[in-house]
Amino acid sequence: MIPKLTFALHKKQLVNIDQVVSGLDCNCFCPNPNCNSKLIARKGNIKKHHFAHYETDECVGAFESALHLLAKEIIQTEKRIAIPEMEFYDSEYENATILLSEKKEVKAQSVDLEILQGDFQPDVVMNFGSKQLFIEIAVTHFVDDEKRKKITNSGISTIEIDLSSFMAGFEKQSLVEALIYSADNKKWIYNSKQNLLINNYLKTKKRELEEEEEYYKKIEEEKNSKRKKARLKGYRIIKTNDYYQIHCPKTVKEASNKFKSNAIIERLRKGDYWNGVIYGHIGNSRYVYIGKDKYEIFPSDKDFKLTEIEAKERRRLYGQLMRISSKANIECETCEKCEYFHEYIDHKEEIVCKFK
């Protein structure tokens, strides 16, 4: 249902029902250019004041035309408008929508209405010295492909303002808010700066990535140089775990001297490195790496062919390794105070240890 008509044309000027006298003496006409019939101002004591067509059927396009005219009049009077932000989907680097320009208010030196621009006629032309901004007011008819092409060919930035929600009725102040202050109901049909902004963004992004790659390349070269120097001196390079702890080789060697000798314990006594990890899980093979050599502690259940004595020895070995590991895991801060600490290679990811 179309709301009651509260605006009309009086001497070719848009007027509100409150601005005119009651009855035919209002001397008002329908704002729809395809109708332009005489209106009567109904300002009784029961119903809301409104205009009605006199001696003709109510015009379907009257309310939309009044809304369209009022919107243009408001912009021309205010000479300013909030323009929407401009976004761009970056599929090359970020796979995300990038903000190219933020919402902002622009103020014009002058505003023209319905001025022919080449082969099309925008609703509003805002003039900023040598620059212009076209505005299309959309209520039920929006910019189609043909007009979009003409706008693009003109090279003039253009926004479309969607006022379709106002067809249910409105107060003038709410229309002013939507036209002048809000950008939620506006979109760019064409922006003359868009390609330039996109190209600048892509160039900047490419340069940043190149600089980032160069930075990390330099960091990696520095780390490799530290590793090379450490190896030449016979130092150990120990990786820390997720909790910035290391498996201290000095503590491992000292702790292993307290246990009965076997192939693994003997390697640890010699100072061969063990990272403190027992791989595998119950039911499958359990094993460790000493240096680069793999040592099985328990075979898998299906391959379990140990004698009772062998199984007992393996359980003892497992317990020994667990106790050694619990003692040897130390924080980086503790490691820093050790006489064998040399330096970090990459913050606290790797430590150079002088213990041999």
C-alpha cells in the first residue's frame, strides 16, 4: 500500500502539506511528470493531512516522484553528502576484501539538478571546482547496464542512493539523515580513482612482500652462518621444544652415570645427543634416537618375542630414560646461565651449546 501523499508541486516548487491551505485553494499539482493533475489538500481533524487527486484516480507514481524530487532538493540545499567507502577484493595476495578509501563527507561549491551530460542525464551533479560527482537517486528504478556503461564512459565518479525503503513512508529528517549523513544506502557505480588506487595498493603490496622476503632471507643467512660457525667449533645445535625448553646434554650425561650400563646408556655417558623423546605408543614399537641411530626399547605387540628377563630389562631401561628426560628438560633462562651456553641462533628456537 502506497502511503498518503504529503508533498506536491506549488508554482513548480515542492511543498509540504503543512505549508499550504486546505482544499483546492492550495493550488497544487501532482509531482509525477506523467500525471501533473490538480491536487486537493485534505487537512481535516480525523485523518492525517495529505494531498489527493482532484477529479482523477490516485496516481501510482506520485509518491515516488515526490520522494525523488525531495531527495534532489535536499542535496541541492545542503551541498554536501557522505560518500561510501570503496573496497576491492584482493585475490592475488590476501584473498580478502581490502578497503581502498573510507567513508567521508564531501562539500560541493554548487549543485545542479537534471543537467544533460553527453548522452545521459544524472539526477544530481555536485561541482567541486573542475571536478564533478554524479548522483543517481533510486527508488524503484536502479541504474541498468546501459546507463552504467554511459557513466563509465563519461569518466565521472558516480554513486547511487537507494531510497526504496522510504516507499513505506518517511519523515523529512530521516530522509536528510539517509542522504547527507549515512553511507549505508549508497554504492559506487563508477569511481574514477578506483583503478589508480588498486594499482597503488598492488604495487605497495608487492614491494612489502619483496622487502619481507628479503628480510627473512637475510635472517636465514645469518642463522646459517651461526650454525656453520658452531659446527666448525664442534658445538652442539639444540632445538627447543614448544615450551622453550631444551634437553640438556650435560644433565643427560651426568644422570646416565647413575644407571646400569647398556647400549643406550653407554652412548649417553659418552655425551651422544638424545632429544629426550621416546617415540611410538603402547601397542606399537617404542624407540629413541641417539644421535642419528635408532634404538628400539619395546617391539610392537605383534612382534613381542622378548623373554621375561629381556622384557624386565627393557622396562628398566624405559624407566631410566624417563627419569633422565625429566631431569634434563630445562628452561632457556636456566640454560643461559650455564657455562656451556654460547648463543641463540633464532631467538629461543635453537641454542648453541659448547658442551662436548
